[in-house]
Amino acid sequence: MSEDKVADEAKAIVEITERLRERFPDASPQSVADAVEAARASFSESKVRDFIPVLIERDAKQRLKAARSQ
């Protein structure tokens, strides 16, 4: 993967984390970061990376919703 794509994906992860912290203010910042990291890890072997940030955000959001309902 090119350096530009790696940088773009890293920037997207930061933005996703910020958005989810705003959307889930009752969740601790560490819980949000953990959900994003777990989602990111689940896509680490994906060869096509174009939509990975969207999938990470969706996955992390589901994880945070599930944790909130427990």
C-alpha cells in the first residue's frame, strides 16, 4: 500500500474515533478507542482498502451500541 493511502487511512481512523466519541458521550474515550481498534484489526488482512474506514466505523458503532445496551 502506498504511503499516501496509509496516511489517509490513519487520518480517517482519527476522524472516526472523534466522531464516535461525540456520538457516544457516555462511553469512555478508551472504550471508543478500543472499539475502533478492534474493528480495525478485524479488517487488517483485507487486500482492498478503499472502503475499510467506512467498514471500521460501522463495526465500531455496532460494538459501542452493544456495549451500551448491556
